[in-house]
Amino acid sequence: MTEDAARHAEKMKARKAHQDKIVAARQVEKGLLIVHTGKGKGKSTAAFGMAMRAIAHGMNVGVVQFIKGPWESGERDLLRKFPDQVEVHAMGEGFTWETQDRERDVRAAREAWEMSKRFIADPEVKLVILDELNIVLRYDYLDLGEVVEVLKSRPADCHVVVTGRNAKDELIEIADLVTEMTQVKHPFRDGVKAQAGIEF
């Protein structure tokens, strides 16, 4: 081994020892409230990636889609291949900003929220994905105070992931982890349609 390689190996060993010490000091275990927001793509995709990770660890997963009801999607089809571990409910009526019937959209959001509360309260479900909940909160289809209270009082070992643009400040405040997806460039602006296997 060269002198440079030996120095590098020693530096990496010291870095790992430091990281191990930091990790060992973190002893708290708890269910996390995670928010994926922002104008960029990937919020739901990241949540579904977490669902696959949870499945691999033997966890049960509940998914409620507040908006994306009418469309087929690859992630939904894949998750349904694990019926013993995953329950998926696509309960939305499509893009709410194109609605012709606000009462119908509010009703659909409330039904989806009731399903969400069932998952959150179920001690067997360890990961709950509330896909596009931020959208229905933005349009005041649900009572924000109720949603915040349910999420704050969830079981100690229940992880919840909330997706959608424009997360409310009150939700961000109670979250353990918030990621904002930033859009830099999007092919749709160049006339490229959504690609199967990539965007749905």
C-alpha cells in the first residue's frame, strides 16, 4: 500500500469511528411525521420508495391517495402485489383545481380522511402514506386543526408520510422531517408527455 493510500485508509477509519459515535448517541425510537412538499417532481415517488423499504422490513403499510383516484399507476399496481402487507385506497376525484363539483370533492376528501384515521389508529400498520393530503388542505376540504391533532396524537411507533405541494405551516411545524422538492427543469414544458414507468 502506498503512503497516500495508507493515509487515506486511516482517515476513512477515523471518519467511520466518528460517525459510529454520533449514531450510537442517538437512542430515541419513534414514529416519524414526514412531509414531502414543493413544486418539484418526486414527492409521491419518494413516499412510495419508503413503502417498498418498509415492506422489505416486514412492516405493514397503509396508503390513501387523496387526489389520484381515476388513473392507473405503476406504484399502485406494484404495492397491490403485497396484499398481506399493504392496503391501498385511491379515493380522489382527480385534479381538484379542475373541479366542477366542490361538494363531491369535499365528500371524497372526508372519506379518504376517515380511511387515513383508521390506518393511523391500527397498531398493525407501521407506515401510513397520505398522498396529496397537502392539496386537500390547501383547498380547505378538511379541517386543518383536526388533521394536525390526529397526526400529533398518532401512536408512538406509527410513521406517517404526507405529500403534496404547499404544505401548511402548521403541518411543517409538527413534522419531524420536511423535504421540499425544487423544480429546476421539466420535460412537460418542452412538449414531452408523462412517461410510463417514470412518472406513473
